[in-house]
Amino acid sequence: MIIGVPREVKADEHRVALLPSAAYQLTQAGHTVLIQSGAGAGSGYPDADYSQAGAELSGTAADVFARADLIVKVKEPQPEETPLLRPEQILFTYLHLAPARELTEALATSGCIAIAYETIEQAGRLPLLEPMSEIAGRMSVIVGGYFLAKHHGGSGILLGGVPGVLPGKVVVLGGGVSGINAARMATGLGADVTILEVDFERMRFLDITLHTAHTLYSDRAHLMELLPRVDVLIGAVLVPGAKAPKLITRDMLQAMRPGSVFVDIAIDQGGCAETSRPTTHHDPVYEEEGVRHYCVANMPGAYARTATQALANVTYPYVELIANRGLAGACAAKPELRGGINVMDGKITCAAVAEAHGMDCAEPALT
């Protein structure tokens, strides 16, 4: 099989989908690995590393897309990339299609087989999303505290406080992977942390694991009690494959103090606030109702080296399996991979995506 890795073109995206060590393993197994020149540079992997691993370098994305049977990426195809996809070509990447109707339709029109990392579910976990959720969760507290600084338009509160001064207050919406990582970072800084969650078993786990953080049942009344006193609000809610629920309304934001910060980790799935809209690392924040909004849609891309290595650790076994056995054989060996197929043969094959856009949903036709 020919495995193609184009250079990422989404704004401020420096990750790469395949490590040189993975390229070596694939070429040793008899596959061809086609890397667009410069694809790994942003993560610290120069072209020479891939050449030494046996990969073939290509000058253009068009050549990679034209020749590859399997395209492995990090982020969803951008408007200039979707026309390069072709029928029966396999695309393996993060897609986040629920809030992206235009992309969903473009993938269906292309006839490609689009497999989303984020909808591969195994024993109630999302193993290909978890590493990026861990990074985004930890990063949310770093950026939240950074934009609290007065010279960034924040309230001027230091999250950890100092002796004789109370620490800042952090509220985390959701106790999943990103939420628990956000809470770990915030408690490590010495902030006063509260996690809102609806699953009682998860709350018990959080209570045992995070000794200094508080848990509170997530409902509007409890949230409204907290908002007037919160310094950093972190949206860490997730419904696999579906749009994020809008838990924060504009009216609710008005209850927050001027200069407080809202970090929306759920922005890839449409965001969990009415006021959320995607931003970039170069222009990461904007203000609504006096609250600084950080809504960068590819947060882990800021730490490209770490994120690339963490992502490759979990995606490579599936890449190798698809290359060795084909998609049908790979799905037979790892049934959870079937749940990752979002688009196939011009049809939507993920129920959550189909529901988000009011489209019909079909079963993947694997032979």
C-alpha cells in the first residue's frame, strides 16, 4: 500500500501524522511511504529523517494525494485539500464533522472513505482522542492563567495566589479526560478548583483522585452560583462525534467578572458556549460580555513535538493494520475501527454526524 502524509495547512498547525520511525517500520513491511517535503519540520523531524527511514519525499500535496491509497493526516482537510481526495481513497485523521456541514458534504462528494480518530471508541474510551485531550486540558490552565494577566486584558489575578492572598478560582465543566487534566494542572498551581459533572461514579473517582479539587453536580443553578466568583472557566464537555452542548449562554457570561477568562476546549465540536467561535494561535482571544474567550481549534498544535509523539503512539497501530490487511481486514481485527468511519461511498456512516446535519445514516459497506 502507498501511505501518503501531506504537510498540514490548517493555520498554525505544526504537527505531522507519521513519525520517521513509523515510516521505517512501514517500508520494512514492503509499503511505500510518501511524505510531502517539510511535513515534519514543525515537529522537529526534518526531511532527512524520513529519507533515512526509507520514505519517499514529494514536493507537492497534489502528488501525495494523487498517488496514495491511504492519506494519514492530523487535522481535517482544508478547502484546498478536499478536491484532491478521490473515490475509495482512505483518509485517516481528526475530522470533527458535526459542526462542519460543508466539509461533510465535500467528503461525501469526493467518494473517499473518511475515518475520524475521534469517533473510534473502545470500552467506553476514545483512545485516539485521549492524548490530545490530555494536552488540551493541561494547556487550558496555562493559557487561562496567562490571559488573566492585566496587560493581556485580564483581571490581574494570579491563579496560585500568594501567602495572605486567596488563590484564583477555576471552574471546569466536565470531568472527562480533558477536564481531569485541567483540574490537575490548576490544583498543582494552587488554584481553588471546582469540577462540574453529571456522572456520580465519575465524581467519586475525581474526589478520590484530586484531593484538593471540589466536585459539584452539573446543572444551571450550580453553575450560576459559581460564575460571579470564577476567574477561569474551562469548557471540557464532549459528546463523541456530536456537537458540543451549549452549556453557557450569553446571559450567563454577564454574571462573570470583567477580565475573567473562558477557555473552550470543546471548540472543535462547535464549542460549549453561545459566544464561542474558532480562533488561531496567532490570534487566540477575543472579548464577549467582558470575558476573554480562548477558542483555539487546534490547541495541541502549540506543542507540536509532544503532541505529534503522543498522537503517533496511538494512531500508528491502526495505520499499520490498514496497510497490512486493508480496511475490511483491519476492522475485522479491531472492530472499534468501524466506528471511526464517518463517510464512505458518498454516504454518512456516523450516526452522530448524520443527526447533527439532518442527513441519512448508512452502515459502512465493508467487503
